[in-house]
Amino acid sequence: MKLVWLRRDLRTRDNRAIAVAQLAGEPVVAVYAATPEQWDVHNLSSIQRDLIYRRLAALNNELGIKNIPLGFIEAENYETAVLEVIAIAQSIGADEIIAQCEYEVNETRRDALLTKKAAAAGIKVSLIHDRCVLPPGSVLSAKSDVYKVFTPFKRAWLKALANVNWYPVKAVSNDNLPTVGHSAFSQTAEKLEAHISMESAGWYVDEMSILRSLREFTSGQAARYDADRDFPSKDGTSVLSPYLAIGALSPRQCLARVLEDYPELSLDGNGGPAVWISEIIWREFYQHLSAAFPKISRGEAFIDWADNVKWDNNKDLFEAWKSGKTGFPIVDAAMRQLADTGWMHNRLRMIVASFLTKDLLIDWRWGEAWFSQKLVDLDYASNNGGWQWSASTGTDAQPYFRIFNPTSQGQRFDPKGDFVREWMPELREIEGGKVHEPHKWAHKKGINLDYPLPIVDHSERRKEAISRFEQAKGKQSLAREA
């Protein structure tokens, strides 16, 4: 018997751990180990936890149709989970544990422990690369170095793609339902139901609905993705990131679906579908970096001199940012969208991250942790990569002297003010793009707004941010000279 330890691969279709387990022609069972204490350490949001539990409940039914029992356990942390999964394998007579590789530091340590403890118990461990289309270590420069800049990584990724069989694997069924006596496999549905809060009720969890959402996007909005993706009031993005984050959908499925709908598509082109695939490749880029540079998982800046930046870390300003009360409408609307839905449009993620790190001079790690606590689509590598990009501390990051002006960003990407008015009821009386400078409008009207004045002067803070980063970079240069 083969035991599949499910992680962020919560799907039956294109699940390579299950496919590998079935190659032996033996019965296959699956188990999921929830680790709430570990999740707390990782700041995992309550909304993503709920999405995971709801997805597992649906997956329990979907695997049942394929005669693959799903067990569920709750362990304190990764070490406890390892011991319990090995105990389950021993109890049911499984000679092999098969699982998806994960690339962050705590996860790689967990799997090193799993391999060691399982070997002592006479059980084989097989770790399958299934999180990316092309696994970390497979896209390297001519000097066998990991790419630190996206554009050459993308070129090499596309070249490597042409030489591998990356296509999704088909889901198959066990011939017969295995008999599993361990308590982890009893009353799985009831155990999961006890954890479900429905906080994530706005998101699908059954596999067919998720795949239908993919098909609807690729056959529809994808054609205009390049033109519409930066405008939060438009229905221009896929909103599939929560499913990719928990593995209810694979990046291979996304790529295959695009090529099915656009068979003549050039993946290095500029049209909507190709630009969307480029975003999938960005996801891969950050996963590869996370695997190659453990310091990313330890909360360190990717650029060494960036640790010299002097942050103000004003707690009152941080609270204003979190609660959407900064006096900058596009920032506040975005933060309220996050608080209400657990999701934020990608353009807005860049705007609010730039504002926190450059206008408020608050450490990017504070923002990264807050996003982790709120996002339904939390993916550690992508969240970290996005924050370090905005803070100018990461690889291939926004240069520190290019700082978003939150007012002009709002005027450019929400020109009619529709997005701001959707999330800011106190500003709904302000017509058009004037909503991005509400106090200027109110002054002309002789009205007192129930909305805070800007908490900082952007032009002054921009100069200060550039000065801080130049000082930090200068300290690094001096250190090297010494």
C-alpha cells in the first residue's frame, strides 16, 4: 500500500504524488495533517485555513469516488506531524510515503526529518516536485547559477519548457476501495466540518467549479488581460490565486488550458494570454529563489545592504495603514478590500506596499506579516517576493529611487474613481477622478469630510526614503572597502 501525504496539492487531477503512488499498482490512500501551531508561526490567515478545510471536505468526496480514502489528523507542529504520518503508514502497512516537495526552510527541515525517521521504520519516502511547472534547480544559467533577474529567467524557463513533458497527468481510480483501519480515516467529513467557519464562503471549493473558473477566464478575460489587469474596477484578472496557493489548481493546468484555447500562442509574446502566463512564470521565479536562498524564509532581505535601512516603524501610522485610514483613497480602499475579502488586486498590492515602505518608512516585514494574516491566496514565496520587490530590498526589485505616488497611481489606474467609491462609502458623493483628492474637492464645495487628512506628505517622505536608502547603500560600500 502507498500513502500520499497531501500538502498544498489538494486536487485529484494533475496530482503527481497520487499518480506516482498508483504506478506500483497497489492500493493508494491519502492523508492530510493540519498543523495549527505551525500555521500560527507562519501567520497563516484564518480565511485561508477555512478555504483549506472546505477544500479538503470536497476533496474527501472526490477522492472517495476514485476509491482513495482520505485521512485527516491535527498535529501541533511539523515534527509531530512527521511522527503521526509515519505511525499511520506503519498501522496500515504502507511501505512508502509519497509527498509533494515544499521549498521553504521549515518545510525542508520537516521532510529531512521525515526521510530520517521513516528510514528507521523501514519505510521509503519519495518527494515529488509538483509545485511548479519546472522544478527548482532545472532553470539555471550557462554557469549553472540560479537566475536573480526575472527576464533572463523567463527566457531560460520557456526554453527549458520545450524540452520536457510538462503536461498535466490524468486522474485514475483504485480498482477497489482499500480497507483502512486507522482512526485517521474514520469520520473524516465530520472532523473537517468541525473546523469550517465559512469565512471563505466567497470562493469555490469543488474541483469542477474551480476548473470551470479557469476555463471561463482563459476563454474570456484572458484575451484582454494585458490591457485590463492593472485596473481594479475592471473584471480583468483571473482571481485564481487562492486555488494555486493551496494546490486546488496546478500551474500546469493553467498553462495547458491557455494553450488549448490559443493553440497558435507565442508564450514570449505580449498579448493577454501570454502576459498572464508570464505571471505564472513570476510565481515560478519566486519559488525557485525560495528554494535556492534559505535566507528568504528566515525573513532576511535579499540584498545585503538593505538590512542597513533605518525604518521608522511608527505603530500609529501602521495602524492607520492596516485600517484604511491614511487619507490616501486608493491605499485605504485597497486595505479595506483586503480586510473584507482576504484578496487584493495585484496593482493595489504594489501601491500599498510602496506606501508602507517608502511613505511611512515601515519595515517591509511588518507588511508581509500583515498580508499573511489576511490573504486567502497566501503563497509564502510570492508574498515575500512581492514585498521585497516593492521595498527595493529583493532580487530584481523596484529601484529604491522609483517610488509610487499614491495619488497619481489612483488617478492612473482608477481614473473614474469607481474602485475607491466601491470601498469608501464616506467618499461616494465625490464624482469621477476627483475622489483621489477628496479634501481639495471638499474645500471647493465648502464641505467637511468624515475622512482623515493625508497622514504624511508624499513629496517629503519620498525625499526622506531615497536618503535613507542611499545611506544604507553607502554603509554597505564602506563596509566592503574596510
